[in-house]
Amino acid sequence: MADLLELRDRIDEIDHEIARLYEARMGVCREVGEYKIANGSKVFDRQREKEKISAVKTMVHGEFNKKGIGELFEQLMAMSRKLQYQLLTEKGALGKLPFIAVEELDWKNSRIVFQGTEGSYSQEAMFRYFGKEINSFHVQKFRDAMEAIEEGSADFAVLPIENSTAGAVDEVFDLLVEFENYIVDELVLPVRHALAGLPDATLSDIERVYSHPQALMQSARYLDEHRDWQQISVANTAVAARKVLEDDDVKKAAICSEHAAEVYGLKLLDREINDNPANSTRFIIVTNQKIFRKNASKISICFEVSHESGSLYHMLSHFIYNDLNMTKIESRPIEGRPWEYRFFVDFDGNMADPAVKNAIRGLREESRNLKILGNY
């Protein structure tokens, strides 16, 4: 029996030959890519690749080797596609993405919509981004806000998309797919819950506390120190603040933002009572225009993949191969297609970058229904 060193020497010889053949294969793939560019052919030929994998499996013996060579050739063909996408970039045949680069967002004479009521965290996020001297209005539902910018009654919408404690706002993700509206910026707003009461109330007066169920939960430790207080859930924190004002009862208080307390003329009885001081909500600025700022550095996309083993892996490989840093991935079930999912991905980049164009071209050809949600 050969010793370990001899076996490793033999593997090294085989690997040297594999490397030589790999370079030869990629050289031919380059010629194939140049032919496709010259003749306007698509890079990705799904049927051809399936036939190729089936054929190479017949060239080896045993189920283990058949599965292994299938995976190997999937990778080889994926590398061939990526080389061809790079050729498209080099030849200027990649095409332009359907977005217009602008220096800055022009919102000085715009109308802004936010979901919620006066005093909500969404309104506070809007004021922080656009300032208070703006033409704005509020709507009841996220869908109402998306419809407002789609139909033109508003130019921009401010919507929460993710909370560091509660996670993603699923409905907003789904609406970004449904509507032809696009993210042009984002704002991270710290969540600082306060206890607010009437101007002449004191902490010892309080018997009932109103707030959104999530805000009550996020302030559980503080509330545990006041177990004699009755906790009552309402639609949101701003509604809680308004109720305390309207009921005009010093025994009632709201857990809300300092912004809401200011809007409704309440006194802060205690500040920053939420359990997690790092709690924050990410808001997105959405418009119906396909625009992005020239200095934008983050891209959001969504796509569907075929319900097959390894399909998501092949999609994500486009980020790796183009040296793009993926910062987030979320999945949402696709309505009407049980056990199939749509993936939402954030990654670093600008749509003017060749690497980004290259990755998006590959993702678009190899996925189902890719949509660029925005560059911001």
C-alpha cells in the first residue's frame, strides 16, 4: 500500500492537470462569450446546462461520484457565466440600468406622506429627515401611503421597514414588490419611550398606562416596578398620548415618544423607560421615480428562485464573485405558491459601478422576477 506522502504526490499531479484543463476550458468559454455578444445571444441557457450535467453524470461510476461531478460542473458553468457577464461589461454591452443618477433629492416643493397619526414615530422620522417646514399629511395604512405616491398625491413617503427589536415590517416588504415605488434614502431613528401625563400630573397619581402592545412589552422592566398600574393596549403610541390628553385624567399616562408628548402637550413623568436603550427603527424614504443619488452606497433588491436544491446558493454567488458585501437577507412567502419564497437582499454598492451592473445582470438572468427596490 502506498504511504500518505506518495498518495499526496499523486493528488498534486492530478490537481496540476485539473488546473491546466480549467484554464483551457475558461479560454474556450471566453470565445463562447464573445460569440454570444456578437450575435446577441443570452448568456444563461438553462436547458443546455441541465443536459450537460446529465451527460457528465453518465461518465462516472457510483452515486457518490455522479452527485459530485454534477456539483462540480454546476460550479464550472456558473464560473463560465460570470466570465461572460464580465465580458459584457468590458465590451459595453451590459446595458444601462433603468435608474437616473441625481446629485441630490429635490423635495423642497414636495408633499410628504407618513403612515400613522400626529405624534407618531413615523412623523418624527419625517421631521428629522425633511424638517418641520414641509407640506405633509398622514394616512391610516402603509398601503394608503404607497398608493398616494403612486398616484401622485404625494411625492415621498416615510415608512418603517425594520425594528432592531421586533424585526422586519413584513407588510412594507410586500408592498415594495407590489408597487412601482422605489427607496431613495433611509433614516435610523432611536426608539426612546417615555412616560407622559397631563401637565399637573405626578408619578404618584398614575393608575392606568396606555400604549401600543409592543411599547408595553419593550418597557416591561420599568412597568414591573409599578405592578399596581393597569396596562391598556391601544393602536399606537401617538393614540395613547392623544387619549391621555382627551380624557383629562391625572391618573392616566401614556408610554410614547417625547415627540408625541410635545405634540399633545403632555408632561414627561419619566424618560427612556424602554428595556433596550439601543432599540431603533429603520425608516425608508420612498418615491415613484427611478432615481438614485450619485453618492448612494447601498442597494436593495428582491428576487425569486426556482424551487430546486442549490438555487439560492447560485444567486448569492454573484455577490461573492463580484466582491460585493451583502449586508442583509430576508425571505417572505410568495402568495399563492405554498413553500416558495421571495428573497430581499441589501448589499453595498452604487448602480454606476461595473461590479454592481455585472452582479445584477447575472441575478436577473438566473432568477425569477428580480426587482431593484432602490439605491440609496
